[in-house]
Amino acid sequence: MIDDPDIDLDNQVSGKLYDPHVVGRLGGYLRPYWPQVLFGAVLLIILAGLEVVGPLILREAIDGQIANRETDRLSVLVALYFSTLVGMFTIRYVQSVMMNYVGQRVMTDLRMETFAHLQKMSIAFFDRNPVGRLVTRLTNDVSTLEQLISQGVVQILANLLTVMAVMVAMLVLDWKLALVMYAFLPPLVYAVRFFAFTQRDGYREQRAWLSRINADLNENITGMAVVQLFNREKENLRKFDRRNRGLLGANLMVLRWYAIFEPTVVIFGALTTGVILWYGGGRVLDETLTIGTLVAFTQYMQRFYWPIRDLSDRYTTLQSATASAERIFQVLDEDAEVLDPESPRKLGHIAGRIEFDHVWFAYDDENWVLRDVSFDIAPGERVAIVGSTGAGKSTLMNLLNRLYDIQRGEIRVDGVPIPELAQRDLRRHVGIVLQDAFLFSDSVSENIRLRDPSISLAQVRAAAELVGADRFIARLDNGYDELLAERGANLSTGEKQLIALARVAAFNPEIVLVMDEATASIDPETEAALQASIRRVTEGRTSIIIAHRLNTIAFADRILVMQHGHVVESGSHSELLGRGGVYAKLFELQYKGQDLAPTGS
Amino acid sequence: MSSFQLARNYVLRYRWRYLIGFAAVLAASIVVMVPPIILRVAIDDLRASFDDGSALISRKELAWYGVLILGFALVEGFMRFGSRLLVSGTSRHVEYNIRTDLAAKFMQLDQGFYLRAQTGDLMARCTNDLQLVRDLLGPTLIDLLRTLLMLVIGFFFLLSVNLKLGLIAFAYFPIVAIVIASASTVVERKYREVQEQFGVLSTRVQENVSGMRTIKAYAQEDTESAGFAAANREMQRRSMAWAYWTAAMFPLMIVGTGASTLLVLWFGGHDVAAGRMSLGEFVQFNTYLILLANPLTSLGWTATSVQQGVASMKRIAEILLTEPSIADPAQPTELVDIKGAVTFRDVSFAYNGHPALTNISLDVPAGTMVAVVGATGAGKTTLVNLLARLWDPDEGQVLLDGIDLRLLPLSVVRGAVGFVPQETFLFSDSLTENIAYGRANPSEEAIDHALQTSQLGNDLAQLTHGIETVIGERGITLSGGQKQRAALARAVIKDPAVLVLDDALSHVDTHTEEEILHRLRDFAAKRTTFVVAHRTSTIASADRIIVLDRGRIVENGTHDELIVREGHYSRFYRRQLLAEQLDKPENEGLAT
């Protein structure tokens, strides 16, 4: 939870208790379940009615029976009391289950909506939002909201209804004594409100200190090497201690109010009991009030205070739930940047021609990554792209896949400009092998077909065999059913890439993009297997390969050389080598000799 | 020391507050039993007057009874206030102490610890676990004590009112307690199942978002949604299974309380009618039962809270009881005027059994500039890390001015080394604060010098608050090059005897880098400098070049010596020259 990088974002939400927009929108999620909600409300009213029955029975038992030394109807009253109890238990239980059900359904809906919304978002959105933040929206924030529905609103309603029912019952029993009791209501409500407000400020201060402290701690842990290298342990600890003391102060302040609140309610209770005894007792002496009524009033008093006292607890629940709702809605309100056309053109089987026509692109509208790039790739042609780091090679791939939209120019597949296609239709025809193969914590076969049920297990096996991944899979304890750890931590880099290649083979697209850049520590056997499988996967398909290995370049039909966002050279290996230009230098640098490869710069 | 002893030590520090707090709980539990007695007397008096018409009790006396009830409530309220403030308040102090101790421990722990630990896990212990421990030592402790005291004292009072009814209550209460406790156990188990599924959902979202490129590339958004929907439904199913039980808890408590009234009504009613018990006693007894119902029903939750707190304390103790493997020597050697001569004597080092450096021997006189070159993973960073004693060598010695680093106080070793690490880490604080990391309260001159050397001065004009601008998470984001130059300024202002640049200018553009190196030359002339670098001009100008290959020094000499040897270095140098040529932005003008 605290891993949540949201500390700043949290401050952006208003945190207002009642924001009509947020509440109204939340209400919309309740609409499909209105019969249950209505039923629950009816139950609450019945419940509030039953709540006042107990003391009435007690009164009848005292005045009508035991005070007169009679017991003939006592068993009836006890039975009545018992049925009231059973009724209350049943209704409360049914009502609670009902509201939990509604709460859970709404949460399931909201989670699903948010998840589906994320699937629609463009890659740029994921570049902006850290993973942790999005996970928190879908998990913690949704759970906080659930409390609002199943506990917050309902409990508040139930409390109010109970207070009202008790007030009515008291009025009916003895209106004079009832009015005396009412007199205590305004000061009590005022006190509760006062505590709620002071507590709210205290909680806010508490949260502010806590998030600061946690950010501080997180920063120190991550940067501990620097802290120690600069002998800053004492100084940082001193700073930390100052904040920790701030939190202690805020904590004690909140606690002080809380500690005062509880006794205040106790004293209020005692005060009313005292007054009932004095005023009611006097009335008993006048014989205008029975002892049974007096006892019933003392019992009502308890039912009267408890709900009011409970209201202050609900306040915090409501507040954090509203903040959570606001944060979830912020995500839901973000629009996708890369949009499908209104009436997309359909692609059937394609030949696989690719055209880049004067393409300009920048991730941030400012620093051009591609500058006026133009090239054609014929169906079935294998093209290798080479160039130093940052030349714009992987950007080409992202654009052809339409993960981002270009600023100027046009990209066409089989003559169709790609913005005229539905993104998913386009991507079905373009397979991609990413350099850092992402694996899911699922079985090997599900990782190959990405849980797509339209690809049979036989196809999965065939794909694995085609790329030669079957050999290492056979060595796994459970073969294709072997569960992979998070991010495939139990596989080597080479094995992960083989799975990524098998993925392409299984999906069988007409166009294949392969990222084959420098990877550390791959054993020669896997290395050979990888090269062979890249060759097989690209066979007969239009392919763009970001090449690292000389062998990969060698089997390409053509080589495009990129530098600083331009295509600077194009031709076959021998042509380009003969030209003695950028490619010749690159070749000299990257592909000749491997023992002391320079890094970075 | 066990986690229990650790917790005990924190508590014992505040033993008086705890003891007084406990005494207040005891007092409150006794005082709360008094008002029902007054109620009884009042009701019995009222009834007697009612029955025979004689004025046994006057309004004035009734008023006094009312005042008495209020008085006892005031005492009870005060005791409750005191106990909350003392015990819960003290638990806040304990929380504060543990948090400070954790932070202090983090400062001491070595890099080996941080390599093994995960930040998220450490943070969880400092937040969730700490909170559970605090609750255990505060509210939970009070609840537990109050429950036990109330039950014992309450039964005593119950029996004093009416022996028979008291014994019936004795038989009844354990039943309620057992029913509720066993229901809580089921609720607890169902809740764990919900939590497990919650974890599954989180992982799903986590993976989905992390693997979004792959998912989009294969147009698998719908499959992902379907998979999530299934997990989501399971979450709903488990939540409902939990709700069926938890929904019963609160009604159960209400019924538990109500049923006690039922018992009194039945058994007590007959006794009152038969004259074996007064009406006042009847009311008093009933009031006690209501009083006792609350603590009784909360027993289940209190028990859970205790369990969680104990488990959390164990996790916190794991950190607090870890001893750092790199620490000050017992009797540190004094070293005042540090010259900066560095010696590696047969040093070997391995991370978790993977050798990183093997038999490194190296003698660097004070004032020498050493360039360290080699492929990724050759051991360059490890070598310079040993120099600042971020790690200790497994074998051999690293010496500063002829003294083993392990014999010197850590603060002296680290004070002598100005380190610019490969991955820049700046704190989200103002730029001044970040630069002053190297030296407390630096003079204007020192700051100016550091800014000039690192070429950061020109960038300040672009920042809204100049050098006071806050950077990082709570402020603006600096570019990679700016960050590296800030880190350099931080090391320069320290005025160290040994300066280490671990590939520290990789994001700085060529022109600025040359400018920086030019200025550094004067600074470095008086200092021992280790530079891990790739740029040919930097390397060639070093007094000495060390070539590392798979953790061993394979070549060692000046640029001229090594270049004629036609070995690793000359190959590296030629390729690097070529790379620099290729990277030269010759076509830069075209686009803009």
C-alpha cells in the first residue's frame, strides 16, 4: 500500500466529504441493483421499528405484571421479547447480506470497467502512469469504496432511522419526559459535530506527516549508498526524527480528542439518567408516571446515544471513500490518445507491403526521433535495420504497430494508411518480438498463445517446434504446463526470447518485427538456436529486424542504416560495406570481435 | 534477543505510564458498577413510596441520586480518559521510538542487506507492521485488560445482587463468548481467502499493465479482460462467502445482549413477583448484563488483534536485530592528514558466490589519475565501491595511506572519498541541499566553485528558483545530464582526497563533458582520481589506465605503453574512437 507512488496525487483530490458530482456518479453504479437497495431500505425501516419494542415489553412486564406480583402473562411477554429478538436478528442479517451483495456487485462492475478502460488506453498513458499507481486504483481504492456502500451509507441511514423511531416511541410513552430527553439532543449533536471536525483536521495533519515520513524513508532506503558515502547518516536521521516528532504530535492531538470524546458520551448518558431519575422519579411520586415507563426510558436512552456516537466514526469512512472515488474517476475520465476511426477499413489476408512516407515523429512534440523517414518494404522482404543506440530503430516498430501516432507523413500497410484501420485489426497482422520478452505468471503454453483460446494447444506445440523452443520446454518438469514465475524469473534470457519467438509463430502474422539487440550472457547453444529461429520465423513474411548479430544481418534481403532519426543508407551487406560509409563503420565497431565491447557513451 | 524481549524493552521504558494507565482501567471498571446500585436504591424507594403511599423518598433525594450518578460518571469518564491517554498515548511514543530505531538501523545496514531486501517489503514493515504493533501495545492492550477486569468485577457484582441469577448468567455468558469467538474464527478464515484473491487480482493488474506492450502487440486486450473478469468473479464469490459470516457478527452481538434481558425477565420476573427480589435489584441486574455484553462480544476481535500484533513485531524485530556487516572498528586508528594513496592488496570479491573481482593488486600513489576500462560486468564498479568501503573484500585488503580501511572509522573513509556513482541518486529537496550533501554549511565560494566545475551554473538561470529549486518527486525533473552534474558538484564540494567518477558523465553531452574535464584537471591534480569512463579523450589523459576483464586486471600502464602493446586496450581504444565518430551529430542541422 505504501509502495503507492501517489502521495502527490492524493493531494490533488479535493477530499470533500460531499461532492455532488462524485456522489451522483457513484449513485449511477447502484442503479442496476435498485430492487435490492429498495428492499434493504424497507428492511431498515422495519428494523428501526423493532428496535423500540424491547423496552416496551419490559415496561409492560414491570407495570402490568411483576410490580403487581403477577406472573400469569410473563411467559407471553418473554415469548414476545424472544420473537422480537429473532426478528431483529433475521432482518439485520438479511439486510446486511443484501447490502454486501450490492456493494460487491458494484465493486466488481467498477473494477471491470476500470480494467477494460485500461485496455483501451494508449501506450503513452502507461509511459506517464507508474504501474503501482494504476494497480492501487483498481485494488485499494475500489475496496475503500466498497466500505462506503456496505457500511457507510447504510449504517448512517440505519442510525438516523433508529434515533427517529426512539424519539417517536418516547413521545408516545410520555410526551413530557420525552421533551426533557429531546433537550439533550442539540448539545450532543453539537458535541459530535465538534469532535468530528477537530478530528478531521487532526487526521489530515496525521496523514500529511505520515506520507512525508514514508516518502522520506523510501527515499533513504533507495538512496542509502549515497547517504552512507556522504556520511549523512546522522544528519538524515536528525531530519527524520523531526518529522517523526511532528507525526507523534499530530497523533497525540488526535488521540486527545478521541480520549475526550468517549467520556463525554458517558457523562451525557449519566446526566440524562440523573435527570430521568429526578424528574421521572418525581412524576412517579405524583403517580403520573409508572416505574415501568421510567425503566423503559433508561433503556431508550442507550439506543438513543449509540447511533449518534457512531455517526462520528462513519465520517472518516465517508471521507476516504469519496477521495478514492475521485481518484478512480480521474483514471476513467482519461481518453485514449490513439483512436480507432469511426468506420475502420477491414484487412483480410494481406500481402504485407509496408510504406513509410515522409514520417516525422517525436514522443513529446519537441525532440524529433524520426525526421522525414521514407522507405518501402515489398511483401515477403526481409529488412534489417542497423544504427547506434538512440538512432530511432525501435521507434519505427512502435509506429508501425501504431502504439503512437505520427505527427507528419503517412505509414501504409498494403497501401492502406494505418489510422484508417482498427488498431487491433492492424496488430493481428503485425507480430512483434520485443527485446525484453515479457512473460506472464502462467504456464508455458499460455505464455505462447497469450491465453488466446482461438489458438489450439497443437498450434502452440507446432510453433514451439518451429522456433526450436520445444527442446528446452521438454526439459522443464511439467513441460508446456510448467508455471513460469513472475516475469519469467525462472528462465534464462535466451529461453525467454525463444518463447517470444514461439509466440509470433503461433499467431502467424503476415508481418513480423523482431528486436534483436545486444543481450548479455547467452550461452552459445541458445545463441545458435535463437538465430536459427529468427530465420525460420521471418521466412516468407515481410520482416523488419533490428539486428544485432552479424548472422541475422547476413540473411536479410536489405539493410537500412539509421542515424539520428534518418535513414542514411540502404542496400545489401556487400554494397554498403563497399560504400565505406556509416554501415562500414558500424560493422567494424559492432560486428567484428566481441571480447571487449564498449558500452554506453 | 527475541522479538518479545525487544517489545518488552520498549514497554518497560514507559512502565510507569502503563502502570498508572492500567490502574485507571481498573478504577473505571469498578466505578462503572456503582450507578446501577444507585438506580436500584432509587427504584426500590420509589416503589415502596408508591406501594404504601408513605413519602419514603422526596424529590430532593431523587435529585441527589441523579447528581450522584453524574458524579460517578465523571469519575469513570476521567479514568477512561486517563487510561486512553496514558496507554494509547504511550503506544504512540513506542511507535515513534520503534520508527526512529528502524530508521537508525537502516542507516547502519550495509549494501549486502539492501541487495537482499526489497524496498517494498522494508516499507511494509515500517508502516503496516508498525501500526499493528502500536495497536497491540495501545488500544488492544486496554481492550484486553478492560474485558478481563470487567468480566471478573462484573460477575462479582452480579453475584452480590442475586446468587441464582448470577450463576445463570455465568452459564449463559461463556456460550455467547464461544459462539462469537468461533464465528470470528470462520470470519477470519474467510477473510484470508478474500485477501488471497485480492493478491491474485493485484498481480493480474500489475502484470497486465507491465506487459501492456505485448498485449497490445498481439491484440489480446479482450482475452485479458476475460481473464480478469473470471478472477473478478472469484473475488466476488469469496467476498460474499465472507459476507455471509461477517453479516451475522453484529446481529449476533445485539441478540447476545438482548437475550440476557430475556433471561432476567423470565427468571428475575418470577423472583420479583414472589418477593424474593426487589424491582430495583431486577433493574440493576439487567443493567449489569448490558454493561458486560460489550466487552464480551469484542473478545474475538481483540484476540485477532493480538495475533497480528505479535506476528508484526517479529517482522520488525528481524530488521532491528540484524547486525550490519560493515561497521566501525572497535578501536579505530587515527588518520588526520589524508594524502590519498590507495592500495589494493590481493583483493577478491564475490556477490552471492559470483566472483566479481579476483586477485586485484594495485598501488596508486596520492595525486594519480587512474582510468578504469573494461566491458560491462568486468568489475569496474565493484572496484570503486570497495574503495569507499561500501563492501568489504572477501580476501585481501584495501588500504588508504597504508592503513586497512577496516581499521579506520567509517566516517573517515567516506569523508576521504568523493563519489559520483553510475546511477545518479538525488534527494527530492532543493538543489542547494543536494549539493550541500557533500559538506555541511558550505561557503558561497565553495558552492560557486562546485557549480563551475560541474558546469551546472549556466543551467540555474533556467530554473524558477535558481539553486533553491526543489527537484525530484516533489519538484521539477532535471535532465539526465543535469542530474549527473549535480552529483558531481556534490562530490566536488566535499573537497575529498580521493575522487571517484563511476561512468558519471554518460548523459552529459560531449562539449560539456570536455569543459568539465578541463576544469576537473586542476581540481584532480591535487587528488587521487579514479575514473570509470568510455570517452577516449578522458581515458587517454589519465596518468594510468587499468583494463579489467572478468574481474581481473589484464593490462595496467599509461596510454602510450598500452597502445603499442596491441592488446585489449588498443582494440578497445580503436573501436571507441570509431563509435565517437559515428555518434558525432554531423546531420544535426537538417531537422531543426
